[in-house]
Amino acid sequence: MTTVDRPIPVTPKRVPCPTCGGDSIYAISNPYRPFCSARCKNVDLGAWASEGFRLAASGSAEDQPLEDSPPSSASH
Ligand SMILES: [Zn+2]
């Protein structure tokens, strides 16, 4: 008599894709998790990157604190 080990089918956890709201498999088999696909991941990253770029670009260079050179008392 032999007992056959039946592998328990692992139900992949599904989460809503943050980008398209569709089903995305949250498992190691899905390298784009929690996104459903590479496209959705790129879209989200792109949005984040452009947002950060816009915020960084909105700050004008005039606001950059320039180091005030201390008055040098080198005059004798
Ligand atoms: Zn998606």
C-alpha cells in the first residue's frame, strides 16, 4: 500500500491591479505584482516618475539657497 501524496493546489492570491483595477495574481509567478502586467507596472511607474519630475521642475532655481560668502576681513 502506498499513499500518494497529492499536491495541494495553491490558489494564487488575487489582488486588484492598482493601475487598471483588473485581476492580478499576487504570486511569485507574477513578477509584476501587485500589477497585472508589465504594462500596468510601467504606467504606474511612469506616472509616479513624471509626477516627481513635475514637482522637482516646478521649483524654480531661484529658490535655491545660495551660500553667502562671509565678509572676509582680510583688509589690513
Ligand atoms: Zn493592470
